[in-house]
Amino acid sequence: MEVRLLVSKWCPVCPQAEQVWSEVARREPIDYQVLDIAEPAGRALVANLRVRTVPALVVDGKLAAVGLQSLGDALKIAQQAA
């Protein structure tokens, strides 16, 4: 499962989202990457998926969630998508 977390430097909750999803990546077999929306790869996903809010979670190329998830909710997302 490919998980991309879209973040920005100006987002106040993005660091928390990164911590949550880093912990999920330690516990679950996911291909996890953080993408800044100011960088080309992040911009491309934002444009393709029409993302308007960060943090945004993309699972296997599809927008799966927007906003900050609790660790429990993030683990459920990872387990359901596996």
C-alpha cells in the first residue's frame, strides 16, 4: 500500500500528522512518504486530486482523508486499505 501525506510548511497541524503517520509506518507494512505541496511531486498530486486542504492523505493514488487523524484512526485506515 502506497501512502502519501501532503503537507506544507505553513500548516500548524502537519507536524502532528507526520508524527502519527510515521508511527503507522513503523507498525504497518506501508510505503510511506511525506510530500510538501510546495515541491513538484506534492504540487502534482494536489493538482491531480484537487486537494484544497492539508494535511491530506493519499492512499494508492486516491484521496483518503483530509485533516489530522488520531493514531487509532490512522491505523484503521492503513489496515482497511491493506
